[in-house]
Amino acid sequence: MVRIKLILADGDIIDGYEINPENPTSIEVEEETIEKIIFGNTRYVDGEFIFDDSPGEPIEPPVTIDELAAENAELKQRVEMTESALLDLADMLLTR
């Protein structure tokens, strides 16, 4: 077992680590686990490592509530526009 201090980016994505047994925020990790860590592709969430199976493609950072709300508003607007266009087409076909 080795004590390391994780360097996290974007919340929980591992961007690096330091071997530092005296740091109070360091954690104990097995050497095999350290060897599996791919910087930018491994997460540390709730005390667990999450390894991505596709090296080379960085993990997307977590989506925020604000981003989801903006996407939701955009999708609602698209649905309304589609419904309106569909109703216009139906009117055109029925008035022939």
C-alpha cells in the first residue's frame, strides 16, 4: 500500500497524484491501482476509483444543473416549434 494525495480536475477527474505519506488528505492505495490510473480518464468518486475503458478519450466533466436547465429550455422550444409547424401543415392540407 502507498499513501498518495490525488490532484483532481473538474471535480472528480484525476489529473495527477503525489506520493506523500504525511499529508492529512492522502489516501492509501494499492500499487496495482496506481498503475491503472490514466490522468484525465480516471475518476475518484465517493472513495472509489472509476476507470474508463477507452484510453485517449477524456471523460466529459459532469453536467451542471444550469447546463441541464438551458438544454431543457432549448428542447422545449424545439418541440413547440415542431408542433406549430405540424399544425400549420395539417391546416394547409385540410384547407385544400
